[in-house]
Amino acid sequence: MLDINPGLIIWTIITFAIVVLVLGKFAWKPLVAALQRREQNIHDALQRAEEAKKEAERVLAENKAALAKANEETARIIREGRELAEQLKNEILAKANDNAKDALLQAQEAIQREKEAALLQLRSEVADLAVTAAEKILDETLDAPRQKKMVDKVLQQLPKN
């Protein structure tokens, strides 16, 4: 059944040794060198990927900081704008109130002047009417200085309103 053939074993060993030597000389060294290059390329790629990841994290942190700063600046600008608007509103209201007070004072002064002018005119007309009535009553004409003196006397006796 199983026969051991020493010649076949020797030739198999010799053939195997030759194949190993030929493979070792021509195939193993290039294969091992290719595998080492491949391993180095993979290692380098992993290292570059790690560096890229760290750089991306650094840039992300910078972007987050810049965004936070921009948000803070935006909030500050909005707050300052509101404060300025409130200040302008208060200034405009104060100026409008001052203008309204000035207009009211001017109107009151104008009313007072008109009132005084009307009173003077009324006194003059009353004096003329009184003189006319007195002329008709006395049926005589008074001279101008005497008439003025009488009118002033009557006006001083009138209550002031």
C-alpha cells in the first residue's frame, strides 16, 4: 500500500530546496520589500490622517471661538444700538417738550399782549362813549386836555380786570 521510495524522497527534497532557493533569491525579497513598502505607506497614511484630524479639530476650535466672538460682537452692537435709540428717543422727547413749553409760553405772552391791547382799546372806546354821553348830557363840548383829565380820572376809578 504505501511504499516508501527513498529516491523519490531525495528528489522531492532537492526540488523543494531548489524552489525555496529560487523563490528566496527572486520572489521572497521583492515580496517582503513590497510588503514593507505597503506597510510603510499605510503607516504614513494613518499618520497623515491623524495629523489632518488634529488640524481639523484645531480649525474647528478656532471657528467656534471666532463664531462666539462674532456672536458676542453682534450682541454688543445690538445692545449699543438699542441704547443709542433710547437716548435719541429721550433727547427728541425732551426737545419736543421744551419746544411745546416754549410755544405755550409764547402763546400765553401773545394772549396777554392781545388782552392788554384789547383792554386799552376798550378803555379808549369807553372813554369816548363816556365823553360823548357827557356831551349830550351837558350839551356842551369839552376841550381836549380837560376831556383827557376826566377820562383818566374815570379810568383810575374803574376796577382792573
